[in-house]
Amino acid sequence: MGIADQFKDKAQELADQGQKKMKDGKGQAQGQAQRQGQSQDRRQDASDRARQASEQGRDRAQGAADDVREKFDR
């Protein structure tokens, strides 16, 4: 396996982790809201925070993938 393949694999791994965190974050936020019987506004706030966290994770993974591609496109 070449170095380029290793970086591509790592970029894909980071992207997969970002997607998993997004799913986990949404599930945790929704589960907590239901268990605690929070109002609709509080559930929406938790969902928004989870969505924001997952977007940040996805952006970081995409940034890492872009960095790898940029290094190998030179």
C-alpha cells in the first residue's frame, strides 16, 4: 500500500467518523429530550446542537481529506 493510499484511507476514515458522530449526536439528543420530557423547544435546541456538532465533525473530516488531496495533487 502506497503513502497516497494510506492518506486516502485516513481521509475516508475521518469522513466516516464524522458521519457516525452525526448519527450518534442526533440519537443522543433526541433520546435525552424524550426521557426527560422536555418541551418541543428544548428538543429542537438539542437537535440543533447535535446537528451543529456533527456538521463541525464533517467539516473537519472534509478539511482533512482536502488537505490530503492537496498534498498529493502537487
